[in-house]
Amino acid sequence: MGPTSSPQASCEGLHFCDGRRKVDYVLVFHHRRHGSIRTPAGGSVSRDQVSVVSNGNFPQTVGSEAVAAEGGGGGGGGGGGVVRVEAASAGEVFVELQGAKGSEPMEPADHEMHLIRQEFEANLLEAGLEIEREREFKTHGPTFTRIHAPWPVLCREAEFLKIKVPTKASYELREESGFGSRMSTVWRKVKQPFQPKVSHQDQGSTKFLSHCFSRDKLHLYNITSKDTFFDNATRGRIVYEILRRTVCVRTCQTIGISTLIAKGVYDAAFPLHDGDFKVLGHLEERNDRQLLHEEWARYSAFYKYQPIDLVRKYFGEKIGLYFAWLGVYTQLLIPASIVGIIVFGYGVATVDTNLPSLEMCNEHLNFTMCPLCDGACDFWHLSTACGTARASHLFDNPATVFFAIFMSLWAVLFLEHWKRRQISLSFSWDLTGIEEDEEHPRPRYETILLQKKQKKQKNTKKKKKNETEADKLTWKDRLPGYFINVSSILFMFGLTFSAVFGVIIYRITVSALMAMSPDPETKSNVRVTVTATAVIINLVVILILDEIYGAVAQWLTELEIPKTETNFEERLILKAFLLKFMNAYAPIFYVAFFKGRFVGRPGNYVYVFNDYRMEECAPGGCLIELCIQLSIIMLGKQLIQNNIFEIGIPKLKKLIRAIKEKKSTTKERHEERPPQQWDLDYALAPFEGLTPEYMEMIIQFGFVSLFVASFPLAPLFALLNNVIEIRLDAKKFCTELRRPIAARAKDIGIWYNILSGMGKLSVIINAFVIAFTSDFIPRLVYQYMYSQTGTMHGFIDHTLSYFNVTNFKAGSAPHHSTHGDISVCRYKDYREPPWSADAYQLSKHYWSVLAARLAFVILFQNLVMFLGLMVAWVIPDVPKTILEQQKREKKLLVNLFLQEEKEKFQLIQSLFVKDASLQPGGRAADPGRGLPVPGRYSTLPSGTAAGEGPRVRCRAASFSQFSGNASSSPKNQNENSKHTAV
């Protein structure tokens, strides 16, 4: 089980200078240039020394080994000092960091940072880690501190973190028989061309039992090499846990590397990638990063499944779960897209036979409509809106109702399918039963708490009274932050509504101005021009406010002073989602539920600023405008924000960073060494979490589910976007980001609750869209209550009311009419005619339609929610195969440990027999003498006669409890037997 690495491997920058010890983590800090003061050539620099008490992990030869590791054999260490470790006495190690001769004197702030780094790295050495820096001395620029975790430290921390590792024991997975087996075989063959060429993807029919790592059970694990037993991602996580809890008490009263980075002591800390992502040698020698780049991150692999197991192995469970969720979501968009295309195809196929559209396009019916604006606008014929009516039917037809119900059930099915997939991944990744890692406070929380303690200590009278309150932050400390949060969020809501209202004013004014144009072509294209330009303005405003709201949500969450990173992330997600949800959907909500509702009627219109009439829906209804609004915003956000921003901005940042590095190092590159892996990784962008990735997909999920009744092609465009998005994110993780810490996670966290809430909200919104925005309910009411023939003949005439042109207000009638003498015009509403006793009042037809709409909303919601509950009840959360495998694994693990107990007992028994046979006198002792008799509760095998000893329960024996000298006296025998008795 010796080292497998060769010295040649160090050329890749993945090992220490000896070519054997892996670089598990890298710390980076910058030397900065200061004034023109220089130390004289013969001057000496002050020396700092820290005494570190060892925890027993340092061997006797620590002095020589650490010098090789730390100084790298050079005359100057990185950071202006050489680290020298010498063994002073048993259990104590002195770590001395001294400035190199001839180096620049430090500024007071830099000297303080130097002392903090000195203490922190001394504590890392005390924890058992090994450190190495560059050989050459740098006057400025980044300095890299490489960290290696030796085998004893890995074992200790793996046991502490309860990392599950595979044992030698394995079992065969049960295969289906009969028809199910044949179908599974056929399905595997169908999927074969879509599988990535990754060995980790196919686990075969054998599964190894996993168990939490324990140093007492090393013989149970299949340890072929100590260097490769823990993979690089696990090694990085172990080192990060040590870095996270290492304290700096003497210099700055802080805990963990995150606080030190926030204070500027270090610039960055990250694990290394597994070499370059480009394949230079044979394909068989590809590392995990190259495999992922070739089989996952290339756009040409868009049709293949993701190698989720390899993604999890390389990046950790948290990122693995994100890509698994994105894969499930994208797969389930395929049936939704197919049904959406069928629904749209139905609209295309029936547009020529749709009676309402034919009536609107019929010039012989001669519906003369009232003017669209006051004074400048003339009367117009309804047949001129023929194109709008035909386009509206493509999305507003009976199949749309079916599609809304289907998509509501699809959302439930998606969540249920993801729950099962998540549980399957948790089982195969050994995440079942893991405990949440204890989190240390965030740097800002520590800083505020320290300031509070210092403030309390100054007030000696109240010190004892408030001693317990000073140990944590209370709601009183957070009250100003909460107040700013509430007021800021309300202000952001107001800003969003103001932007929507501004676009409304734009539409109204531009419509009025274009209507007064003498050019007939301009007049005819008023609605199309205004709608298209207004949606583009909406899109630009949404993109700008999205970036602003993201930064504001971060700032507001900092003001709340959350204690841990998990609390911070959850609060940030809620705020960002709330603001971005309102920003993205506010214009769509306006078109769907408010536009055209408060227009008034001819002779009594509603005006804005006393001059401009509120805008009306198109003659074919507001659904076609909702479709245009939704499609442009959805496609624009996906194309511009999700793709161009994600591709362009990182490349621009990388280019700027490269130019800065080139300018700063060109003058001093005399003997340039080839860049090592830590140099290449430091040049990459830092990983900033999965919140932006989840957020864009959640907003897209809203476009797909909330207003899908108005745009059946939304799932198709989402599918096309996600096929690119998966490969784009994969390429970003493989080539443009530093390797993130392999964080553990059992699920996707708060995002599942947000998805579930949006799924329930989509049922309500789609019900109201069909009932109030589309003409589906008015058509049903007319056909079954008012139609003479039971068909849709006469529906358009039924929906238009009459207005006597003599009732126009002064100045609002058309100034120059080209339609001759017109006494009556029509407008879309359910009102009494002018010759009625209740002229222009809402008619009974209006109340019939309203009642039908409300009834439909109630019926639709209850039907869909009942069907959703049925789907959730029918589909179990845990697959049956997983349940069976869990039970089987528990049983096999119990048998494995019982077998181990049995072997231990037999070995102990043979030791007693052997020792007894060597006693003076040559008389062999009874092997059962002095040993407990297996009884009812024994876990040991039967081998002693009943009645020869007490009936005692037994426990696992430890080999360290037995000495080689066994006495034949009963007293000693009873003492020995205590080691195996409970």
C-alpha cells in the first residue's frame, strides 16, 4: 500500500516537489509593493517564532521533513520567509518564519497579516497537515501555499466526518424476470447510443456495501493504495474542514479560512483541478476532468445523458444534485413540448373552420366599430382585424384548456419524479442517514459579535447583567437590518410597478400619436408597432432590474447578519426570488388580468392624466397580446441573460484579468518557469454558488407553468434552451471556474419548496387565464344558453354592444369621418343598447358569463388539485427496489459485523490456548476456562460447555486490550475475560 505517484507527476503541478505527496489544497496571498524604503543589504529582519504543541501526529524526524516541505530547499520562502520546523522536545514543535535578507520592510498592516498567517499555518501543522511553498523569493505578486493531508490525518478526519466508504463485501443486484426483464433489456439497448463513454456510469450488477469510515475497521475496506483510497474531491473536503475550524486566537480572534479571506489575510483558497482539461496523451489516460470535458461539456454531446456519478465524484453531491435535477427537468420537458406542439398544430389545422374568426373576417357582415381614440380616430370595420382574430385562435382554442390541465398535472408529476430520483441518488451516493455538518459563524457575524462584546466590556456596571446576551446576537441587534429590509423590498416593488406603469403610459401616448398620423399605413400598424416596442422596452427594463435586484438582495441579506452560510443562502434565495419573480412577471400579470378591464365605454371612457384613454385589448382578445408578451420576454431572457451574459461576461473578465497579469509580470519575467496547476487554477474565476443557476431555471419554470395556457410552445423553447444550458454550465464548471469544494447535500434544499409553491400557483393562474383572459367561457355560454342553432353562428354579434353616436361627449367624436352618416357604432362589451330603459348598463349576459367564469375557476382548481393529489398518492416517494436494497444492505452489514466478531473471538480463544500451553508443568489449560459462555444474548459462536462459566453478554473485543502474557491464575483469567464481556 505504498505511494503510487512518481516524481514525474510533479511536473503537472499536482504534487509537492518530491513528486509523491498530492497537493490537496492551495492558499494564496499577495505581496504588495510599498514605498521606496529598503532594508540595508547587511541588515537583519526581525524574527517571529511560534511554539506549537503537537497533537502526536508529528514523527520524530519532523525537523528534516518539514524543512524540505516548507522551504523547498531554497534560500527564501514564499511570502518573504522560510518556514523552519524543529523538534524541541517530546510533543512540542517550534515553527519559525523569518524574513529573507534584503527583503522589503513590511507595512504595519502587512506585518499584522504576516503574523496571522504565521499563527494559522502553525496551527495547520499542529493539526497534522504538511505545507510547501515556492523555492523562489517574490517581492510582489501571488504566493501559493500548498497543503497535503497525510494518511493518518485523512483517516482521523474521515472518521470524524462520518464519510461512507465501500467495504470489501458486495452483493449482486437482483434483476427483474419475465416480461419486465425483457423490457429492461430492450430499453437499455435503446439508450445505449445516448450513454456517455464513462466507466463510472455503468456500475454493473454488483454493489459494494458502504459504511462510515473507522480506523478500527481498516481491514474491512478494500485499500489497494493509501494515495487513491480517498479521491481528490474527498481529500479536498477533508482539508477544507480542517481549514474551516482552525483558529487564530493569539493574533485576531477568528475561526476558519473564510474569515481570514474576508479580512484579506489570504486572497483565495481552493482545491486543485485534476490537471488540464485538454487531452494531450492517449484517451485511456484521461483524468476525470478530461473525461467530463470530452463526454459532458462539449456541445456535440447534447444528445447524451449526463455522467451524473462522475459529476458527483469530481464536484461533490451538491453540484451533482443540481445537474441531476436539471437533467430530470429537461427530460420531462420533452413530453410537454410534444403535447404543446400538438395543441398548437390543432389551432393551425382548425383556424380556417373556426366560426368566430370567419365572422370577424367576413366583410359582408359590416360591423362598424366605435373610434379607438377621441377626435382624431375614425370609425372602423371589424373585418380589418381579421389577422389578429386568426392568430388569436392559434392559442385560444378548446385544446388550450386540455393543455392547461395537462401542464398542471405535469408539474406535480415532475416534482414526484424528482423526489424518487433524488432518493435513488441518495442511496447510490451513500447519502442516507448523513448528519448536517456543524457550521461555524460567518465572518461578518463574528465581527459584529466581537464589537458587541467589546462594547459591553466597556460598560462595567452592566457587564454581569448582560453577559449571556453578549455571547450571541439577538433580535434587537438585527432590528435595524429588518427595518431596512422591509422598507427596501417595498421600495423595489414600487420601482417594479412604476416601470410597468411607465410602459403603459408609453403604449397609450404612442398609440394616440400614431392614430393622429395622416399616413394610412402608420394608422393600420398602430397595435403591432406599439405592442412589439413596448415588450422590448419591458425586456430591457427586466434585464437591468434583474442585475440590480441581485445585488440589492445580497446587501439586504448581509444587513440581517445571518449566523451561518446556510441561513445566509436561504434568506438570500427568498429575497432574490421574490424580487426577480415580481420583476419578470409583473408586465405579464398586467396584460393577463388588468389590461382592458378598466377602459369604460364610448361616451364614458376612463382617462389617464385627463388626456389619454386607457388602452383596450385587441378585437380578438387579450390572449394574443399575452402570448406575444410572454414569448418575447421568455426568449429574450434566455437568449440574452442566460446565454450571452453567461458566455460573454466570464470571457471578458478572464481577458481583463489576463491583461492585468501580463502588465504586472512582463517586466520581471527573466527566468520564467512553466505555469503550474495552481497558477492556472488561480487565473480561473472563483465559484460563487449555485443560486444564479437555480434562479434562472426557476424563473423559466414559471414561464413554462404559470401562463402556459397562453403560449403552448413555451415548453419547446425551454427544452431547446436547457439542452444548451446543460452543456454551457458543464463547460463553465470544467474550464472557467476554480474547482469548488465537494460539499455534501441530501437534497436541493429550499428550491424544492419554491418549485412546489409555483406548481400550486400555476393551477390558480391558469384557471383565471382561461376564465377571464381567453374567450373560452363566453363561447361556451353563448353556445349552450343563447345560440338558436346550438352552434357558434352569431357569436361575434352577441359579444358586441350598440352605442348611439349622438351620445359622444363634446370633442370626442371623429372630426373627419370617411364613413358617411353613421348613427350607431359597436364596441366589445355586454351592455344594454341605447334604446333600452337601462341604456349602457351591464346586461344579464354579462352576469351569466361572470358566473360561468367563477364556476369554471372553482371547478378547474378542485379538479386539477384532486388529480394532482391522486398522482402524488399513486407514485410512491421511495422506489420499491430502493426499499428492498436498503433492507438487504442492513441485513448484510449486520452479518458482516457478526462474522467479524466471530473471527475476533476465535483468534482470542486461540491466543489463550497458545499461552496456556506454554505454562510451566506442560499441562494444557481448558480452552473454555476463564472465557464467557455464550448464552441467550451472546454474539459469539458456541464453543464452551454450558455450566462452566457465568452466562454473560459479550461485546466486540479490541486487540489492543490483550497482552502477550497470560496468567493461569483465576484472578487474571477473570480480568482477561472482562475484555470480552458486556
